[in-house]
Amino acid sequence: MQSLVIRGVSDVVSFIDARPRISGRAAVIWWLALSGLFLDAFSNSALSAGLGPMTRDMELSATQVAILTSLASWVAIVFNPIGGWLADRWGRIPPLLFAKLLALIGAALAAFAPTFEMVLAGRFFVGAAYGIDFAIAMALLAEFTPARFKARLNTWQGIWYVAVSTNLILAIGFYNLGVGDSIWRFAVGSAGVVALVLLVLQAVFMVESPTWLARKEKLERAARSMTKIYGEKFTVAAVADRIPVLNQATRGIANVALIFRGTYRQRTILAATVQMAQSIQYFAVGWYLPIISLTLFGADFVVATLGALVFNLFGVFGGFMSPVVGKKLGLRRASAVGFGAVFVMLVILGFFYESMPIWLAFIVPSLFILFHSAGPGANGKSLSTLSFRSELRAGANGIIGAIGSMGAALGLLIFPLLKEGIGLGPTFLILSAVPLAAFIICSVIKWDPTRATVSPDEETNAPQFKSDAAAQARAAEAAAASLVSR
């Protein structure tokens, strides 16, 4: 078998981009990374379907509900950048496996918790797992996806709603088993089963990202990874023939500052805006759909849960359509259109939710979820993943993910308090300001990675930052001095 020679990161990126499809071991890795996002959604929404029964079971106040439901997101704010730093420093796979272990511990603690405080402890571990996993899994997906399929990263949004819908279906099943108000224990316990299965599968089948290895100038390991993944023989060029990595970020956790400078600044602002705004609107409205359904359709658990399931099926459809929408419109424009439509839905709910006929009460929240999932719901993660080079990618995902987790925590915390204090209608109207502001920002900033002609990993023609420019100047001076000495 003739071997393929790797000279540097550009050869790795070019080979992956030339693939006609994501197949073989690469497809297994791609879907296992995506399955980790299924677990994140499943664990994060495990309390959602059973929140009403749990509130009765543990006699929780509105403040306790707000703290409990938002805790995982507050924890994720801290662990998003930690996970990103670990992945950019040590590789993608070890922290991914660690995240599954944390999710398993969190599920077990919450499922068997005798007290409210123990449930909080379980949700702490779930938040840590969610924070670590999401930043890394999206980076890994980007590094295994050919350039022509960039929009497919948005598939994670469809997977998210499949996980949420699965939780709702299981909740109905557990309800019919007669478990009573303990239904929430079964929901969080089932997330532990998913975590255990994924821990085993990822440990067996995952392979380190060759793009990350090449950016770190670990070409021998990159060649071994490529051989495992693609079933072809890869070797490394002689040292004299290797292409050096320009502008490599080598300052560890201090790399975080780089995403707020130079050409990356606008990319960070755009991705962070989409991430935070979509998190607030989803976790303030979408996450609470089972509770909103109780308000709209009455107190029957099965009817309200079926109503929430219908809403989320629109999310499944929109989520799996988001790669198509993103490819057609671009991630930025798709986000802007989605935010504009969500703003309209929230205004309608704010003014008319009490007087709407039942058919309209189904349609408006369903359209909210559809426009959210097909547009900005997926795009915040994808924008941050596709906008930065490999040694910054997971760290950028971590920082921008932390901003998104802050939005999620605010949404989860604010909604029950506002709903109790001023009612559901005014709450919807206040929240409508979020997608309106995001729509404006998405309309002003023009960056879109799906419309870029060069991968961020190959953006080496011009220095991005002053520190890079200085490093290049020193290297040029050293090269000139070497020539003179000869």
C-alpha cells in the first residue's frame, strides 16, 4: 500500500476536505461525538418533564425551583472554559471521557437523593459534564467534517430535540407505570444509563483529532490517527520538508485573550450574541414548555406532556433542517431570520396567550420552537466552532459556551420568578427584547464561516494579532541573520 505523506496541518485539512462523505471510522467518531451532545441535552432536560411532580414531591418553592433548574447552567459557565482549555492543551478525547463519568455520577446522585440539597449536588456534576463536553464535542465535529459539509454541524440541534422528546416520551411511560410524583427520579436515572453506555463506546472507538495534533506539530501522532481513521497508510515527511505552523497560539490558558483581538473580535461578538440570546429564549421558554403546557391545556399531566412533545417535534424537524437552512442562507442570516420570527411569536404569546383558541395555542409555541431550532438555536455553537483555528477552537467554544450557559442560567432563573411575580403574558413580552436585540446585531456584523473561502486553520498569510506579528518579525530577523552568517 502506497503511503500518503503529511508535511503539515494543511495536508491534514486538505485530505479531510477532499473526502466525498463522512464515512467509515470517521463517521463512527462523528456520531459518537454527536451522541455526547444527545447526553448533554438528555441530562439537561431530565428535570423538565418531571418538574411539576418533583415540585409537589419535594414541596419546592418558586425560588428553589429556579435555583435547581438553573444550577447546571451556572456550573457550566465555569466548566465550559475549563473543558475548552483541557482540550486545547491535552487533546479532545480524555476530557470527553471524563465528562461522561461526571454525568454518570450526577445522574446517580440526583436519582437517589433523599434531600433537595443532594439533588443540587447531582445537578452540579451534570453541569460540569455539560460544560466540558459541549465545547470539546463541537470542536471535534468540526475537525472531522469536510469544508463542503460545514453546515452539518447544526445537526446537533436536531439531536438536542430528539433527546428532549425522548425524555417526554419516557415521562409518559413512567407515569403509566404508576410511579407517581417520583417520576423525576426515573428521568434523571435514565440519563445515567445513557452516560454509561456512551462512556464505554467512546473509550473503545474514539481517535484523537489529527487536525489538532498537526496544529500542535505532533505529526507522527497525526499520521497514526489518520491511518486508524481512514484506513490508509500515512507517513510523515522528512523534517526539512515539513511545513511549519505559523501564528501558533502557545500561551496556554492566556490564549483566551486572542479571540477578543484582531480579526477574531467580530467573530467572537457574533457567536457570543447568538449563543447567549438563543440560550435565554430557549431556556426561559422552550425548557419550561411542560409547565407552559399545564397553563395552556390544563392540569392533566399526560395531556400537558403530549402538548410539550408536539412542540418539541417541531424542534426535531427544525433542528435537522438547520443544516439545510444554514447552507442556503449562511449561519449569520439564518440566525437573524430566526431571531426575528421568535420575536414575533413571543409578542403574540405575550398579548394573546390567555385568549387564544386551543389550536392557536398549539401553533404559536410550535412555531417558536421551529424558528428557534432551524435558526439561532444551532448556530451559536457552530459559529464559534467554525470561526477559530484548531489550537484556539475548543478554548473559544469554552468561553463562548460559558456566555451561552450564562444566558441559559438567566433564562432558567428568571422565568419562574417573573411568571410568579407578573404573570405569563408580561413575562413573554419582556423576553421578546432578547431576540430583537440579537436580530439587530446579526444584521450588522457580516462574518459567516460558511461563506469564507479559507479554513481558519489555514489563515496563515497575515498575522492576526500583535503578538503573532512580533513573533514573525523575530523569526524573519533570525532567518536573515542566518543567511548573512553563511
